[in-house]
Amino acid sequence: MILTDRLVIEQFEASGIWGEATLVDLFAAAARRSPDKLALVDPPNRAAVAGGLPRRLTFGQLSSAVENLASVFRSLHLKPDDVVAFQLPNTVEQVVVLLAALKCGLIASPVPLLWREHEIKTALPLIGPKVLLTTRMITGRNHEALMCSVAAENMTVRAVMSFGDGVMDGVVALDAIFTEETDGDTSTAASEGANAVATVCWAGGDTPTPCPVPRSHNQWIAAGMMSLLEAEVDESSHLLCPYPLNGLVSIGGFMVPWLLAGATLSLHHPFDLKVFVEQLRSEGVTIAGLPPAVIDLLKSEGAFESDGAAGSLKTLACVWPGPLLPKDAEERAADLVVGVIDVRALGEMAYIAKRRVAGENLAELEHGEFSYPTRRAGGAVLLQTRVKGGISSNKQMASLLTGDLMIKSPMAFDAYFPACIEGVDEPVITKDPQGYINTGLRCLLSGGSATKIEIIRRNSNVIFYGGLSVSAHELDQLYADFHGISDAAAFAFDDPVMGERILAAVVPQPGMTIAFDEFVDYLNERQVAPYKVPDRLVTVKSIPRDGEGAILRDKVLDQI
């Protein structure tokens, strides 16, 4: 399945950024070059997370496991572009499943680990998966039973598969793929090449349902090139990823650079600070990523000093939880002993990785072309920005050019994945005549020559929680369905660790009082993801709306 317009393909192929190699080709090349090299490492606390001993796989061992799982997929007679949806902890199985699916010409859809029954049963019918895959228990929760429940309600599902001991009747057990000999069939299914859809990830957008986000092999490789070039990843690098491999920053910023370079990748199941520090110390990690709040904590403990726990670390990715930086970003941006790369996701559309330079305003972005690596001129252009707006005036700053942040990038996806059920309206991505996409982020041009952009406001209908984008529209309806509530609206408030947290403003029915603990119980009974449970509940007289019924969130905040 190719969703990218032919003219766009020709443009990026002509630039040399897109080519013919797929993610599977990258993996196969790395395995041929260095079959005995350590490729993939489990978190050391795997037993507490998902059971079983931690695995340390060479490229050769990983290749065998991928081929064995691909044989299981082939036995189901799946067709190219059939979808395999999987929910797994941050263990080696994530990589095996993704690569095996792609090897068979299938589309891999990693499901966010924090999703519960409510989100999974809402989202998966949109992509019509043929296979649901998980592991039996994840931190004490039975995800295998959850997937069986989902399968019972989805006619497209042919099989439920699971890692772990003692899987349920009717579920395909998968642990043997790590011990069985490869059957010798190393063929790769016919596909439409590097421009075919490889994955469908998920984002919360300006819609009441999750948005299925497809990316081709070439789009993923472009995303990986940004981090590879900026962090100088090579075959001697050892990356440590504390983010589940289910989104743009984790796959594009860690997994794809690992494949491109044939490096070593260690996984960390989020988040145990003691375990993470031990991984830094014992694995000889050279590149790691962390949110700024954790970096602050480790810095205070001396972990980044030359003789500290992270003594082998050369580059640290500071992964900001949202596109709008907190007000104290500059105060928290002091240089460390190691090199720092600031990573900002623009939703699931694109991300920006840029090496930190002393004296630069951290909040400002380049206006125009981002070429990589940024420290040298004439590199690969992996992102272009522009502002769509006009001149505005105020008494303090005379005139300003403000508007919407528009982007163009070889990593940006082209359309949402086709809906597979009737009655569901697909969200639409619109481009201007030059191919730029509106991010929904409000910004202004700054600097003497108007060559810098500063993001000043995000779309209030999207909440950024720890790197996840959450639809406020979905939460509005979810909260309003609680008995005793006549109307409700969700809002974000700043949080130094997660970026934003959620507040629920509710309008009680006449004579009713809404108890917070009962409201939380209701959400838990609905099997809602824990991050969608608000941290605060406030009562307001009304939820202001415009003439078309859209919530005026700024006006609601005036009542709080």
C-alpha cells in the first residue's frame, strides 16, 4: 500500500534522501556484516516486567528469531498489507515482531502500552487487524486475556498470539521462536518497496477517536537519519532507549538509527531510575535519551560527570514532552559534560533533533531549511519550516509576524490510515500548494532578520502527556458520560515531569454534587488508560461554546 503521491516520491528520491532500501533490508545488511555482534539487549528487570530471563541477542540470533516468527505469520496465509497489531513491554519482542511483520510484507501496528480496553476497542477496528499479539502478563496485568476479548469483537482477527508461559487455549504460543532452528525459508514477501506503508502508529488529534498514523519505510529512514547524523551514531555506538517502540521519537530516534548503523540497542522498560543508571554503568552506553526532569535529577547526583555512572556516555538526547517548551527551559538547559541533543516532537507529524549550542535560545527554531548534521553546511535537508499568517501589532513590540507553523519533511506521513468501518470520518491532512502541512502550532517570527521561529501556543484540543498526544475531544465526551454531569471539558496544565497533565471541568446536573473518587472509579470501570484520569476535577457553571458547538477552552479556564 502506497499512500504517498508520486510527485512527492520523485522529489525526495531526486534529493537522495529516499531510496530503494527497506527497514528489512537495513536489518539484513547489518546481520550479514556482523552476525556475532551484540545487537539487542533486554532490560535487566525483565522478570518483574513480563517474566523470563533477560535476553541478549546477537544479530545472528535476532535474525533467526525474526525468521521463525515470519514463518508463523506465513502459516496464517496473510496477504501483503494485512495488519499485525501488538501491545508489548519494552523488551526485545517488540523489535522481533516489527521486523518479522515487515519481512512478510505486513503492516505492523504497535499499540501504546498504557492503553486499556477502552482505547484498544475504539482504535483497532479502524485498521482491521488480522493478528493481535501480546505477552501474557505485563507488570501484573493480563494483556493476553485483554487481546482475546478484543478479538471476540473484531471479525477481521484471525489469530491471537502471545509470548510467555502457559498461554490460554486457542492462543498461539510464541516463545519457541527464540529456541527453534530457522527452517531455512529466508524469503521476503513481495511488497511495493520502500514507499509502501510499514507501520501504523497512533496519535490523539483534533478528533474524538485515535488517529491511525501510517509511515512508509522511506519516511522512517528519513526520521532515523536525523538522529543518526546529529548524534553521530555508528556501528560502535550503544544506544539506550527508555521509550516503548510505538511512536515517532522512539522508533525514529532510536530503533531506525540502530538499524542504519548496525549498532547495539539496549531497551529500558519505563521507568526505574536505579535500573536505568545501572544500565548506563554496566552496558557502556554511548547514547541515551531522557526527559528533562530526569536529566535534572541525574545531574544533581553527579551521574554525568566524567567519573560518574554515565562515564561512557557521549551524547544525551533531552526529549521534551511536548512542542511548547516550559517557561523555565532556559534555566534547565545548562550544558552537561556530555553533548546534549534537544528533541522536540511536533505531534506524530515530525520531530526536531538539534545539538545544543551555548548561547542559543532553546525556544527558537530555524525558519527555513534544517540540514543535517546541523553543525555543518550542505547536509541533507530533513525538515523545512515556514509561517502562514500575517503582521499583528502590540504596544510593546510594534509589529510581529505571527501564524501557524507549517512544515515539509521526508519523515512526515501523507494521510491517515484508511478507516475499515462504515460511519467513521477519517481525519484529513491538508497541504498548501508547495506541499507544506499545518502543524496546528501557533508561532511567531523572531530575530533581527526574522530567521527564527518561536512556538507560542499549541492546539488546545490536543494534550501532550509524556510524549503522548491525547485528544481533548475524546475526553470531553468520556467525562460528560458520567452520571450527574450535564457537560464537561478537558484541559491541560503544565507539569515539570510529564509536560502536561489533565484537568476536568464539569457542569453538574441541578442538585448534583460530583465526587472526585466516584468519578475516578467510573473511569477505571470503563477500562480507560490511566493517564486519561484527570489529576483535578473542578465545577463550573457552564462550558462556553461557539456557534458550531466547539468548546471555547480559554473561556472555560476564566471560570477556574
